[in-house]
Amino acid sequence: MNSKKLGIIGGDIRQYYLAQSLMKDGHTVMIYGININNDDIKKSNSLKEILDFANYIIFPVPTTRDEKNINTPLFDKNIPLNSKLKALLKNKIIFSFNTLSIAFFKKDVKSEQIKSFDYNTEKFKILNSLPTAEGAIKIATEESKKTIKNSKSLVVGYGRIGKILSKLLYDLNSNVTVSARKESDRTQANINGYNIINTPNKNSNLSGYNIIFNTVPNLIFTKDVLLKCSKNTLIIDLASAPGGVDKKEAENLGIKAIHALGLPGKYFPKTSGEIIKSTIYELIKEYNL
Amino acid sequence: MNSKKLGIIGGDIRQYYLAQSLMKDGHTVMIYGININNDDIKKSNSLKEILDFANYIIFPVPTTRDEKNINTPLFDKNIPLNSKLKALLKNKIIFSFNTLSIAFFKKDVKSEQIKSFDYNTEKFKILNSLPTAEGAIKIATEESKKTIKNSKSLVVGYGRIGKILSKLLYDLNSNVTVSARKESDRTQANINGYNIINTPNKNSNLSGYNIIFNTVPNLIFTKDVLLKCSKNTLIIDLASAPGGVDKKEAENLGIKAIHALGLPGKYFPKTSGEIIKSTIYELIKEYNL
Amino acid sequence: MNSKKLGIIGGDIRQYYLAQSLMKDGHTVMIYGININNDDIKKSNSLKEILDFANYIIFPVPTTRDEKNINTPLFDKNIPLNSKLKALLKNKIIFSFNTLSIAFFKKDVKSEQIKSFDYNTEKFKILNSLPTAEGAIKIATEESKKTIKNSKSLVVGYGRIGKILSKLLYDLNSNVTVSARKESDRTQANINGYNIINTPNKNSNLSGYNIIFNTVPNLIFTKDVLLKCSKNTLIIDLASAPGGVDKKEAENLGIKAIHALGLPGKYFPKTSGEIIKSTIYELIKEYNL
Amino acid sequence: MNSKKLGIIGGDIRQYYLAQSLMKDGHTVMIYGININNDDIKKSNSLKEILDFANYIIFPVPTTRDEKNINTPLFDKNIPLNSKLKALLKNKIIFSFNTLSIAFFKKDVKSEQIKSFDYNTEKFKILNSLPTAEGAIKIATEESKKTIKNSKSLVVGYGRIGKILSKLLYDLNSNVTVSARKESDRTQANINGYNIINTPNKNSNLSGYNIIFNTVPNLIFTKDVLLKCSKNTLIIDLASAPGGVDKKEAENLGIKAIHALGLPGKYFPKTSGEIIKSTIYELIKEYNL
């Protein structure tokens, strides 16, 4: 890839490592809206400066939380999604995250002056499932005070995260059971070597698992189902908010349930920066940007 | 499951092991149209006898090759798909294989007297992918005269067979590369630890692989692509007929290409019998038969 | 095993989990010299009380650090290795750790009244290598901010810890290289699937590894060898003090080197308690105690 | 390594592949006493011709079976270990196999004119354990007609072969149990993820294993022990003659026991040739030959 001029605006420490990684590949990079102590990457003093400089703009993960401002947890000012920003973004190639339903980022069809690409792609999600799984395992050992080896674990759901998580647990010598709604997913899990059960319900026997990882974004662990778990079970809920566990009931029953979100950015920010980079590279290649 | 009366008609040695396995589970079993020396399973002397006896009839894999007779490689007579057979099958529950497009096995809607279930299900296919993969590895070592360890292998396609085959090769310490058409499949393969490339084409560099497994049922290995392989490459084509390799061109170029079909039945007939059994059990459970 | 009366004296949180685990197996347990908030295990008010109660006494890991007092990091008083203690231990079966060279724990041959067994056995060491390896991996991801997947790791030494550590790294999809002094160890590592090199020396090329785990208790990483590493390399030194890395030189060169000791107790205290338990059970069985 | 002149005398098809592999590395090679149809490697017409040509002589695996002649299964003449051969070998560097106790190959101390190196080294044995394990698995599937997946296997002995065999079985998703005499070996096997038991004896319960691999060269499977196995158990005995199974008793009891020897050469002759090559290279390097 030719050397490019890239501007990174807003976001957390991942965006800083993204900048580092882009520079290592020979690109020129400027950052704005990320206040960290560093002297290796050029900081812009204003939106105008960075947008004068860069042809490619990378917004953070997620790009906005309130649909009004860019997500800038490491910045003391707001960067509003307003017409001034829109004007500055004219003719730029923009990479944003989870913005498909946000008006600001939609192509202005009449003028076609803003070219925005959402990098929350299938590729991004698959790549992200790995640090999510490694992070979930990390939490499990920290909370259980036990090694994965000799554990008896249940992975609820066999999608992107369920697949790689059950593989890593198995490779670390946990006795792994996978639950899935679909017969074909269960069969696939089975030929990979895992025990299989149906999705937990009030008739399941769950007392033997010392760690349960939930990856399904439905309320599976209701009071009825929690009553089937052992009090010593640790539940790590990886499903996006509101999650799959009735936390109040878990607490009442003395079962520890942890809602673990954003693990890649939290535990592996360098890897996260590299995942963003490789996803953006893929978009550049695919759309010939 | 309650003890049932099952009749197994036609097929190869797998059906005999299926019968054995069903008996071990407490069912009563009779076979017809499978001439092997055995004294543990009751052989029927006629179609009528077995159909008088059994409520559940299991036809072979595949049930017919010519749409005229049941597939009976181990029998010296024909069992025609005719009205006599149809009459005898009245009120029976029938398990047949790959018969969805064959008129004989379609439900007679008016009378609803024949209840036929095709056991070439997704579950069957997934379960079968494992012995296919183990069988492919077996052939690879026999033909290459080398261990899998230290081999450099390419698995073309990342469907059911591609997935489990690449896993087994990797676990046996081959240096595994997977090719897939879809970016998301390649990414998934990559997070499982395999190298990835695009589907082989005339611009690919394939000279480093000593074994190539093709699982894609399209003509991928044309002369142009074969020219990119080393002469020492062994190609094992697992795609259903006509396969994915131009065999004549391979021969001209001195590249060994083996079309390997029906591996589960050929190499692991007992496992195959058990796979048929568990698929049929699943159908019985699902449809409450 | 029959229910026994066990007294646990001194030590860290592992000894508390050891007590819990022994109780689950049906033994009666009392602790002394471990001040933690708990109400599930009976605390003794004095040495005399616990030694009146118990027939089996378990001292901590290590049993003493100064050869004068029992190691009691969670206690506000000293428990001296004096004649008073010796008198109280008369006729008890004692499990102590790393005490073979400490006069106090040697059998009083004349009277044979103290029976002391050192539980720092080969079995203990092997079992402990697993949490050491899981802990080392934990530190590596925390310090590198990256997943193990996609890392390039070097494991120096192929003893107990080197073996299980390289296996776990490999299973987590690191590109693993093992170094060992002995040709046969390297060959063994190689057939397990790892790359192999000689023990690092001033002529090695080490620049490609982003994590180096040292398990060898010799000064291998001198200035000369550190100069062969990349500045971005993270070194995790698992060798017992003084370790295998010249820390001062590493610091001068800007290479992060972490001396990581006591990982099982630090990160997996419950597993550690179980390892102590199963080692002690083995001694009870072996010596018919 | 500089190009060398090598002569390969006697042996089976492995020695031919050894010759091929040496040529690929740039050496000049001549063979004698291996009658196969080939036109890629120069055949010598006489002992004198090959010994005039080569400085390095490689004798086969094993070099002799009767201590009188070179082992030449693919040759219609004898090559006796006589004074004529000894004279021709003067000043040559000789690689022989399992000849340490054979007078002919011992250094003639007075003249020191014959330099013989036995390549049955520890390295050779470790490298050979891998094809032995892959071969054992191959036999197991052929004889059982079942996949390794879903099998329940017992590996008796945890030496070189036991270690790699249990690993491969585990990776192919067998439920693996390892037996070993030594507690520390069992513990090591256990942290690798295998079930463990004591060495089979008349009190063992062995009925649950469908495949038993013996690697221990002692008579372990006596009648008493065989009575503890299921009739459906398949025993694959990998121990060198006379093996570890009372074959007559096994036959009486209807238990299939296969004495499987020489698997690397039988199933993986190319890999075997490469193993010989790398062992000889190691000797050349170590002794600066």
C-alpha cells in the first residue's frame, strides 16, 4: 500500500496503538482528541489542522455514543457532529464504526462529498472474537482463582465468540460443554471434541459447571435457570447489554455473574489497534480507496 | 428409546454394522439384501418376510443409483422400486438416503400411506465430515509415504469438510494453509491458526505445498492452476464427481491427483454405521416416530 | 481416605483454600496463624489448641524463610521454630515444604518422635508447572497489551515449566520456538511442533521474538545476549532468584524484563491449595500415614 | 554442508529415499545392494566401485541381522562382513545402525583405519517415535474400522513413543488414558490432559478401552490382565520383540492383538529416509567429519 496521510480523531488508547501501527507501515499519521503522554505521534492542535493534513480520517470504536458528539473518552472537549465538521470532512475518505444508522455519516447523495465506510464489518467481528475469548478466559481465572486446566466449563452459544472460546478452553484442557439452539451447531461443536447440551432452561442440570460463559444476547439465565446452577458457579456474560443473565436474581442466589464487555479494548489494546488497521486496509483494498 | 423392530434392506457393509449397533441398543433387527457371512443378525429370506416383521425400514446410502432398484452391492438379486414394494411399505416408517427428488419415496399425499424420511440431513453431513477428513489424511500418508508432521498442506474450501480437515492436519502438526472464496471464511480460518490464501488461480504460487486437499465441487485445478503446483505435489480431491481437478492435465504434467470418494464407508464402516444410527435416532426424536 | 484431623499452621491464602478443600473431602480442619475474615473454617486460638486437636500438621509453602520462624505473612505474631514447638509436635505427622536441609524438621533419630515429610516433591513440582505456565501467559498478555495469538514467543529451557508453557503457547496459536542445551530436548520439542534453537548466546538472532520466557536458572541474558533482542521484546523470567536476566543491563537497553515468581500462589491460590492437597494425599498413601 | 560423495549399501526402500534426499541437498550419491527400478540414482556394479567412489558409507537399518552379512532385503546376493569388506572400508567414514556390540564395526584401535559411527542415537529414536505413533494410529483405524474420534484409548508406557502417541490420539479427539509405572510420569501425563492409571495388572479395570497401545517391552498383558479387557478391545503392541502381550492367551480369549513393528519404514519410508539423513548430518556436525 502506498504511504498515506491519515488522521485519527477521538477514541481510547486503541486508537493510539492504531496510529503507532500505521506509522510502522510507513504512513504519516496525526491524532486529535486523544490526550495521552506520548512523543512519537504528531498531535493536531485543532480539527482544522488534522483535516487539512489528512486524506483518510479514522473515527473511534464506537464513533459516537450519543449521536451528537464523537466518542472522546480521553479528551476534555467535545467534537460535535455538526455542519462545521461536515464541511471539513468534504472530499475525505472516512472510516467510522457502527454508524450505518446515523444520519451524519450517510452519504450526502446529492453532493456525494462525504465518503463514509463503516468498519464494523464481519471481518472486524471475527478478528475481535479472539481477544474477546482470551479476555474472557483471563477474567475467568482471575475471578475463580483457579487455572483453566481442570475446570468444567459451559459455553452458551456457538457463534463467532462461542466457537473460538470453546476452542481455547479445550486447548487449555478445560472439560468443555457447548450449548446451542440449533442441532447442526451442536453437531459441529461435537465433532470438534466438545460435549454438547441444549440451550440451558429450567430443566437443565447445570450444577457441574464451575464456569459458564454466555455469548447469547437473550435473557437465558432467568431465576429458574439460575436455580439449576451451583452456588460456586461463576457466570461470565459476554452478550452485549442488557446481557443474558438476570443479575438481580443471580445476586439473590449468591451466584457471581460478571457482565464483561469491551474486552479487546480493555485487555489487548495493541491487538485491537492492529485489528482496526487490518480491517481498514481490507476496506481500502476492496473499494480501491 | 423403546425397543423397535427394524428392517435394513440393501447397502454395503456399513448397513451390517448399523444393524449390529442397533441390536446393541436393544432393538430387534432383520436384514435383507446384504449377503455377508455372519450369524449374529437375522437374515430375511424375502422382502415380504422383512416387511411383515419390521415397522421401521432403513434403505442404504445411497438408496438407489439408477432410480429403478435399491442399491444392493452385496446382493445377487435386484430389489426394484415397483408397486409391489410400494404396497409392502404401506404404513411403514421409512428412512432413505438422497431420495428427495425420487418419485417413489415422495409421500403419497392422497393416501398418506408411505412415510419416508431422508436421512441425508445436515447432521449426517457434519458427522460424516469427520471420517472423511480422517480418511483423507490416511490416503495422504499412504500416497506420500510421509508423515503428516512436517508436511505443508493446502485445504481448498472451508465448508464442513474443509473445517475439520484443516483442524486435524493442524493438530497433527502439518503447516496448514486454507483457501476460501469468502473473506469471512478466510478470517475465521486465520483465527483458528491456519495460513490463508485466495482460492487457487493461475496467479497463485502453489509450489510450496506437498499435499493439496480439494473440497470444492468446481473445476479449480485447471491446467493453468496445475502449472503452478510442484510436480511432487499430491492432490487429493474430495469433491463429489466430477471433482475439482482436471485429471487428464494433471497426468500430463506428472502430478498425482487422486479422486477420493466415499471415504467414511470405505475406511470406517463401523463409524459410518453409527453415524447412520444417530441420524435416524434424531429423526425419530424430532418427528416423534 | 478416612476422615482425619488436620491442622494448618501459617502461610498465605493458599493454605486457607487448602483447608476448604480438605473440609469438602470430609476431613476436620483447624487453622492457626492465618488471619483472614472467614467463618467456614475453625480458627485456633493458640498453638497448643491446634496441636492438641490435630494428628496431621501442614506447614506452609515455604515453611520458613529465615529458618527461625514459620512463614506467616498473614499473621501478626511469630511462630518460632523452638523447642516448645518441637515438644508440641511430638507424635504428629508433619508436612513441611523445602525443609530437607533445616535441622528442626529432620527426624530426631534417637526418639523418632517427629515424623516430617517434605511435600516439595517431584509430583508437586510437576503439578505446579501448570499454574506457573498459565500465570506466565497472563503476565505476558498484560504487559504486552496483545493476545498470545499472533505472538512470536521463545521459551528458554525445556524442563517441567518449559514443556507445559510451550504447549499452552502453541495451543493458543503463538508461533513457538524452544531453546534447550541438549540435542535430545530440542528434538523432543521439535516433534511436538515447536521451532528449535540453541540456548541464546551472543551469536543468536533473537530480534524476531516479541515475548521471551526464561525458565533456566543461569545468567543467560547478559548484555551481549540482550543486545541481540529487539527493544520491543518482553522478557518474562521464571527462573528462581537471582534469575536468568541481567536486569540492570536490560533496563539500560530499554528492554522490559519482569522477574515473575510464585505465580501459582499469586494468581491461582485455589488451584494451589488443591495441588498441596493432592501432594499430601499422595504422601499419606505412599507412606501409609 | 559441503557436497560430499556418499555410498549407500544395502537396506530397504528407506535407503533409496535417503539417497534421493541426499541428492536434493547437493551431494553425489551411489547405491549398492538395493535392487529397485529407478533411474535417478546411480547404482554401483560392485562393492569395489562404490567404495572407490565414496568417502562416506551408510549401512542400513539394522545394518545386520545375523552379524555375518549386511542386511540386504532388496538384493539377491550376500554382502558378507569379512576381511575383504574391511579392507575396502579403510579410511572411510562409516555410518551403521545398532552395531555397537558387533566386532566388525568396532574401531580397529591399532590402525584406527575404520571410523564407524552408530546412528541409532537418541535423536534418531526421538525422531522415529513420531512415524511410529502415526503408524500405530493408522493400524488402529484399519483394524477397528472406526475413527480415532470417539475412541477410548489406553497408552501403556510414557516414554518416547507413549508421549507422542498419546498427544496425537488426544489431538484427534480420542479419550486418552495413559498408564505409567512412575508417579512422576503419570503426573506429567495428567497435566498434558490425559487420564491416568497405574500399569495394567490383574486388578485393573480395562473393559472400557476399545484400543490399547502397549509401548512397554515387558510381558504386561498376561492372561490375568487380558481377562480384564473387553473382547472387543484391539491391542496394538509396539514393544520390540517379544513384545508385551501373551499372544496365545489373547487368541484364546478372542482378543485381537497385533504386534506392530518397524512402522516408520513400513508406512513412511520417505520420512524414514529423511530421519536417517538428519541423524547422519547431526553426527557429521558433532564429530566434524
